[in-house]
Amino acid sequence: MTPFNIVIPARFASTRLPGKPLKKLNGITLIEHVYNAASKTHAEQIIVATDNKDIFDTVNNFGGKAVMTHSNHHSGTDRIHEVACLQNWEPSTIVVNLQGDEPLVQAENIHTLVDILANNDSADMSTLAMPFQNMSHVVDPNNVKVVLDNNNFALYFSRAPIPWVRNNYTSDILTNPSVSLPEIPIYAHIGLYAYRVQTLKRFATLKPSALEQAESLEQLRILSNGMKIIVSVSNTAESKGVDTPEDLIAVEKILKSTN
């Protein structure tokens, strides 16, 4: 198994669910659930990167490791770069970006991320995708879509329904997504990333791109600057994150049933 580290970016501020990392699910904070999920992997180090003292103290109190980072980062990847610098990790070190609101993440998916990056020297980053099963999910802008080339490198990520299947879709698809899924697979992007520290260093020197700002998708900074993202497609990669109070309730039920 290729050695790797996991960094979990965790901000207190959240538009839809302020204080999200400290919300409790079955009596345990969300950030501890995510940390516990990360602990089931073969990671050599697991670090929570935060700009909030309460989150920092919470992680240390349950026996995890946290690092205080600046509050003005444009993205979670920028925050992870700061951690890599503070820890003085080697340029070739692989780092997994595990979002602090993904308590249901599976260890096998993290290991897949690491393996496909380690085995592909031409890739700057790796991530996951899975085929959509429902057209209403395709048109939902909260579900990010990714289009791949013939070698499973990402061509583009978008909140819009891409690729636009002209012979299947109609102009009112966003308000009336009753059309069936096309034969061509439409891929949902799963927001797990792995990169080498040298990629993080380059990423941090680049200004947020116009596409990144338009779509509010940090991975577009990579593509906008000619870097390459390899994608592993799986039917089991789905992991429900916590973005809203409703998600909190739903994920709490899942955790209760699995425990």
C-alpha cells in the first residue's frame, strides 16, 4: 500500500449549516465521526485543518490531531497546502482531502484514490465518480457532474447537466426533469481528492480561475491551468455528506442503523 496522509479541512462558517463540524449525530460531533471514518484507512497521519478554536479543542479532546490554519483560504485545498507546509512533508507525499462533512466515507474509496494517483505519474490529482441513476439528481446544481475522456481523465466539472444530450434533453429539463436518463453515462463527481504535495504547492501559487469562481468548484483551478485529474469510476463510491439540517437527520439515521 502506498503511504499517504489524510487532511480533513473543517471550517466553522457554513452558509447552510453554521457550526457544522460541531453538530452532534447520536451524541458525537460530526468532525469526530469523520475522523473515525478516516481512522479505518491505512493513513500514516490524519490531521484536521481548521480556523476555529472550538473545532481545534474538540478534536484534541477526543484524541485526534488538529492544526490551526489561516481563515482567509479560498478553498479546502489551499488550507491543506498550509498543513503540508507546516508538517514539512516531502514533495512526493500523497495527501487525501477528506471533507469534514463526510462521515459515511468508505476506506476502500480512499485507498482507490491513492492507488490510481500512485500508479499514474501523468496525473496531478485523483478523484472519484459514479453514474447517476436518477434524472432529477442530474439537474440538481448541488450535484456536481464530471465529463471524462477515453482515458478517464476529467475534461470538465459543472453544476449543470453535462454532457448535454441533445436528442434526449429538452429546453425545460431544469424545471421538468421527467426525461429518462440517456444511454451515455452521466457521472456524478464524488468530492474526495488525492494529490502529491508538489501539486498542492503549485495549486497554492495559482489565482482562483474564472471557471472556478463561476461554478464555485475548486477542482476547475487545476484544469484551467493545464493540470490533469484522473478519475476512478465506481458504482459504490457514493457517500452522503452533511450540508443541511435535513442531511444531518438523514445521516444520523444511517449511522445509527450501521452501528
